[in-house]
Amino acid sequence: MLRSSGLVVALDPIANALTYALIMPLRPATPADVPLILPMIDALLSHHVAEDPDRFATLPDVLDR
């Protein structure tokens, strides 16, 4: 384990996820969140299509739906 700025960070990714889950509160998504995540969704879809277009082909208007 490492100690950084008072936070204990484990070298194990699962332990890290649990640590951050305890210190970072999550809230349910709201309709107002949708426009904020669309660029992330677009980037993710573009990445998948670039990796394997046959497997991850999407409709051109997928973000407009």
C-alpha cells in the first residue's frame, strides 16, 4: 500500500476500486446528465469501430436517438 495525501492507495486494482468507492459518493443519474456523457459515448463508439468495424459497427445516428 502507498500513502498519498492522506489516502491509502493499494497496489491491487480491486482494492483501489473499493477504496475510491468509499471516498467518492455516487448519485443516481438524471436526465440532465445525458448531454454531458454523449461526447464520452461517441469517443467510446469511435474507438470500438476503429478497432473492429465489422464487430462494432453502429448506426450513424446512434447519438441522436
